[in-house]
Amino acid sequence: MNYSQFLNMIPEALLVLALIIVFFADFCLTKSARKVGVLAKLAATLLLCQTIMLTTVSPAEAFAGMYVAGQSAQVMKLILTFGTFIVVVMAEPWLEREASKYAGEFHMLVFSTLLGMYIMVSSGNFLLFFLGLETASVPMACLVAMDKWKKKSAEAGAKYILTATFSSGIMLYGISFIYASVGTLYFDDVTQRISYFVNFKSQVPLMLAGLVFFFSGLGFKLSLVPFHFWTADTYEGAPTSVTGYLSVVSKGAAAFALMVILMKVFAPLMEYWDYLLYIVIVLSITIANLFAIRQKELKRFMAFSSISQAGYIMLAVVGASQTGMAGLMYYVLVYVVANMAVFTVISTVEQNNGGTTMMSSYDGFYQTNPKLSFLMTLALFSLAGIPPFAGMFSKFFVFMAAAEQGSFWAYFVVFIALINTVVSLYYYLLIVKAMYIKPAESPLPTFRTESSTRLALVLCTVGIALFGICSCIYDWLFAASAF
């Protein structure tokens, strides 16, 4: 084996180095009150350096095509790293108040999960993809259960790991079907052999079975309907910082990987998986929106919101085009800043309100905390797709990518998604109504946010305001999306 090929995996190698640095920093620092802050700032600095490095790294390939990091994969890694940076920054106050003993473990698990996502988006082989998926999933289960002294967190961790294990088994079962039908696990070779078999009407049922099982396994990771039942309980029980990480960064990596595999590997079977996508998108957006209206607990509310957003992200996959890839990456980027702004506010309120995350706690919130209320409103408007915020443009681009497919069913799915956008606006406005209109006998007291929280909110708010205005961002993503 030529070990010099590892030099082509510079982003992953530097992330492993960052993980080692955090490990030794946690080991060497004394258990002082400043330890959490030092670890958080060190982790944020390492992620910032990683972000800068990813803007200059060139596309690379290693191990005979098992690892393929094209330009779109490098851009997606940049977006994932940016989202992780926001998570690390917003988590610092929670770690200082409630989990100071586990600050080192938290940051090491976050880095490990990000490493798994890197491998997922750069895989050119089903085996490497599966290893990356498990590298991301197992540390995530530990993060979900980090509040293990709380009953709901332990329950959330158990549900997440059991569901992740089950979905991984289904996916591996599908991969075995694919291997049985074509005799290889390399993406490029699988595509060629599928095209050959489709032309001669051979092995198609076995390949379709593998495709369905593989899609089902990733459907669990994306929490698409009907694979979504774990989502609300896990989001509610996990620490709020982890919930934000799970809803944004993890979902973005899985969505990108699914689109790449469908476009590159299963392109000859597009006439089959397009209809599968139509059904899943309509169910995910519609059912999630209807259940979100009924929620009174804010993290469960955001869980159903994330299921709906996953459905919108899948609209970009329908087109299976360069426009769709650019639309997906742009949607994930905008979703990162909007959703993390919401979870940063939820985390701040939770820490100053005895740990409760009920929506009723936000009644009259504007009276005592107008700045946080305003930032929360901007983020919710972006998630709902209200102009001129970036969320409106992200929805427009995925709608455009789906409509490019040109079939009646594609137009029908886009029409259903447009109707559901109005429904989502209604339930997002329920929170705005609580903050600005609903009277409260004893509203939350005025409290001052920490510097790390303010930094996270500034980054998110700037992104919400500028990502939709600066057209150069979408142009850059579109150029990076060329295969």
C-alpha cells in the first residue's frame, strides 16, 4: 500500500490532529473554573483554522477511487465545519453551567462526528461510506445521552442508538444486495454495471431491492417520513446544543451524501427512485407540518420543523442536476444559520428559565428581552421562507431544481410544497405571536447573554441577512457543483 495517499486526505488528517490536540488539552488542563472556556476556545480556533484550510484545498482522490473529494465535497465540508463552529461556540455557556466535567468529552465527540461526516461526503465506495456513517452516528449517540443524569436524555440516547443500529443494519442489507447484483462496491463501477444490466433487463429487481433498503437506511438518518418516529423524543431529551447539531450538521451531511449517491451511482435507475422521492417528500412535508402545529414543547416543535425541512431539501435531489446540487448546498448553508439561531435562543432561555423549553415560557418575551425576540423572529421568518431573508431564496432554488425535472409529478410535488410553505408560516408565527402579542402574568426576567452566545447569534443573523442578498455565494456553490 502506498501510504503517501493519506496526504490526499488533508482535511481528514488535520481534523484527526485537532482531535488529538483537544484530547491532550483536556488531559493536561487542571480542573479549574476556566477549563471549559479554554477547551471551547481551543476547539473553536481549531475549527476556524479548518474552515480557512478548506477554502484553499484542492480536489483529490486516494485508494483507487475509494476516497474522492471533488470540489462540491470540499465545499460541503466547509459548510459542515462552519455549522460545527457555531455549535461549539453556542455550547460553551451550557457546558460551564451544567456539564463542566464533560467539556473535553463533548468537544472530542463533536470532532469525531464531524470526521465521520467528512468521510461520508468524500466516499467513492459503499464500504467507506458505511464506515463514515457509523463514525458519525456512534459519537452522536453519546452526545445525545450526555445529560445522562436526566431521564429524558437517557431515553433519547437509547432511542437514538437503537434506531441508528436498526437503520444501519437495513442499509448494510441493501448494500449487500447491490454487491450481489453488480459484484463491486465502487461507485463508478456500480454505475457502469447497472447501466449494462438495465439495457439487457437483467438483475434489475435485485438492484431495486438494494436501492430501496439503502434509501430506507439513510431515510432514518434524515428523519424523513415514515422513518421519523425517533426524532421528536430524541430532540426533546438531548441537550439543546446537541439537538441543534443533530438537526443541522448531521442532516446536511446525510442529504448531500444521498444526493451524490443517487446522481452518481443510481442514475440509470432514476425512473424508479424519482417516484420514491415524490412520495417521501410529500409525506415528510405534509405530516411534519400538521404535527408541528400541535406541539407545545419547543424542541419537539423544532423536531417536526426539521422533518419538514428535510422534505424541502429532498426537492433538490429530484432534479438530479447541477442546479439541484447547488440548491441543496445553498439550502443547507441557509438552514445552518437560521436553525442554529433558533436553538441558540432556546438554549439561552432554557438556562435562564429553570431548564424548561415549553412554548408558553415565551409569552411576553419581547417585553423583557427585545433583542433576543427580534433575532428569534428573523430566524423563524427565514425558516418559513419569508422574503427578503435567505430562507426564501433557498426554497426558491430547490423549487426551481425540482421543476427542472419537467414531469407532471415534479410540478405536482412542487405545488404541494408551496401549499405547505403557507402552513409552516402559520406554526412559525405561533412563536412570534407568543413573544410579541400573548400577555403573560410573569414573563421571563431580563437576562444578559454570554459573549459566546452573542457571537453565535451575530454569525447566524449576518448569514440570514446576507446569504440571500449576496448572489456571489450561490454562484460560487453552482460553480462548485459541476461533476
